Amino acid sequence: MSAARRDHSVFLGLLPWPERVQVPRALRTETVGGLVLLAAAVVAIIWANTPFSRTYEQIRDFHFGIPALGLDLSVGHWTADGLLTVFFLVAGIELKRELVVGELRTPATAALPVVAAVCGMAIPAALYLATTALGGGSAQGWAVPMATDIAFALAVLAVLSTHLPSALRAFLLTLAVVDDLGAILVIAVFFTADLNPLALGGALAGLVVFYALQRCRVRGWWWHVPLGLVIWALMYNGGVHATVAGVAMGLILRTTRDMGETASPGERTEHLLRPVSAGVAVPLFALFAAGVSISVTALGEVFTRPEPLGVVLGLVVGKTVGIFAGTYLAARFTRARLNPDLAWADVFALAVLAGIGFTVALLIGELAFTDPADAEHIKAAVLIGSLIAAAAAALLVKRRNGIYRRLWEAETLDEDADGIPDIYGQSASGQTAARGEN
């Protein structure tokens, strides 16, 4: 492993030891959840294209809840507005951690991933708008191809059995976190129903109480869980998409440890809810959102109608061009040096992989297109675009897997069996980081 790789000024160089420990923990559950998500999407598509498709629609559209509280929703809406709140709560905690102790904590470390992510959101949206403008289509789906689905991307890597270095995985995770923030802002600003000031004010008051509990170090799920449910219900009735409540609470949760604490509230919550998010909430959402009818006519309309074509081009071309160009220009502007053990082809492969935009893209598609027929075409476009991006990324990543394996083996080699890879003992900074963690 070259000395340049251990230089913190090197882009995609060796991660600091505390972050090197955290990244695999954060991604391990997402990888397993991604495989479950992939299975759920396949089941949904097969189910919706069998003689039992009517049963699928009846279950998805079955309503239950508490009408007096404005919570009489279909199963599909409960998964989108209810279960996905858990997903966004975990995303909010991830974002808070990145802002406090991760890549986004300082402008110097945040510049590259933030610029790359912003370009990776702006170019797909612009490409969608250009496609629909030229084809005379609707511009309302401009946000659909903006977000990367980290779980689905990791599932692809798991299926390929790759040995992607931790720096590339961390960069992909940070991209996804910033993408999620962009999607959250888009949902909150552009996809709100008629606002109910009283309910919305109640939700904001609940968030203030939630913040006060954190500041006063009040512990106990019996305080936070009922309050969180009340905030969620008020946010839903307030006209703002209910998942925003999850993000807000995730950002409020404390992610730094007090003296004597083994884990912060954010860490404990994430540890408990990440398996629920990755293994239950997101797959169930996929099960009732990805069930689209597949036919030659429907597939043809994906590439002939401007709206679904704009989604496919946004995911496959827009994400790739936006992330790669943004990363390259940001690196040149900041004079960051690419890790000599890697090449710009590796960044390009990662940019292609980021074109997998499943969960949030489906959610925004449902919000943007209220007509069921239009929504079906957009869902089909998301599935096809993500599949094309996954296939292209698989070819690019697999081609470089020999190099990734060598770097991964060097990162994980621990000949002295002290629990810390030997590469972190090769410099004073590595030793300091290791001592600080232990």
C-alpha cells in the first residue's frame, strides 16, 4: 500500500480508523436489507403479472386505520407514509452523524461528496426536464431520478461478490446520505398537500419537546416512542409528507456520547431500527410499490413517452454524468489527488452504480403522478432504469475486481492479530486513530 494512499489529502485514500470501523457496520445491514429488497421487488413484479394480480391490488388498496384521526389509509399508503418513516428516521441519524463526526463535518472533507451528490441530483433533473420539454410531456416528475438507493446498490455488489475498498464504499454511502437529504427537501417543499396550520403547529411543538428531551438527557422509550407517533400523525394531517417527521427526529437525536455512555441515543436508535428499516419497512414498501404490469406495449411506452423516458435517461445517463463530472471538477478545483491505487474508471463505475434509484424514486413517482396509469409508467421506468444502471455497473465493477481484491486484502491484513489491520500501524496517524478508538 503506497504512502500516498495513507495521505489524508488523497481522494479515496485510506479511511481514518474510527470511520473504517463505522462504515462496514453501517453497510452490513443495508447489504442484507438490499437483498431482501431485491427479492421483494421480484415478488411484486411476478405477483402483479400473474392471474393473482387482482388479489395483489385488493391487498394493496385495502383500507384500515382510525378515520377519526385522519388515518384511514390503504396498505400501500401505510407502507409509504408509515413504514418509510422508519427508513427516513435512520437516514436522518446517518446524516446527523456525517455532519457531526463523518465526511460532512468540515468543508474540506465535505466538498467532494457534496458537489458530486448535488451534481448527481441536478443533472438527472435537468435531463428529465429537457426530455419532457422536447417531447411535450409533463415536467412534474423532475425529481424522480434524483436519489440513489444505497441498499439496492449494495445488494448488487453483494450478488457480484466484489471486494470494493472501504473508501469507495464510504464515498457511495456519503453520496446516498446527501441524496437522501435532497430528496427529503424536495418532498417537504414540492409535495405537500393543503396545509393544516393547527396540525402542523402541533407537529412542530412535538419536535420542540423531542429536542428538549434530548437536551435534558431524558431516556426511556416510553417517552420518545409515543411522542414520535404523535409527531408523525400530526405531520401527516398537517399536509407535509409524514416521512419528514422521521428525518426531523433523526436529526434531533444526539449522536455524540456523554462521559460514561457506551452509545449515544442516535447510535442506540439506529442499532434497533436499521434492521427494521432494511429488512421490513423498505421491502414491504417495495412489495406494494413495485408491482407493475409488464407487457411489450408497456415496455415500449417507457421508451416512447417523454416522462418515463426522462426518468430512464435521468437515472442511467444523468446520475453517471452528474456524479462523475462533479467529482472530477471538485477534485481539480480543490487540487485533491486521486488515490494512485485507483483510477478515474473506478469513480465512473461508482457513478453508474449510483443510477440505481429505487425506493425514494418510487416514492416521489407516486407523489408526482397521482393518476394510476401515469404512475405505472413511471414505476416501470424506475425499474428499467435501475436495472440498466445495475447491469452496466456490474460489468464495470467486475472488470476491476482483481484490483479491488488486492486493496481489500491489504486493508484487512492483521498479521499480529491485535484486531487492527496492520496498515493502520504503518504511520503515526494510524496508530493515534487506533488508540483513540480503543
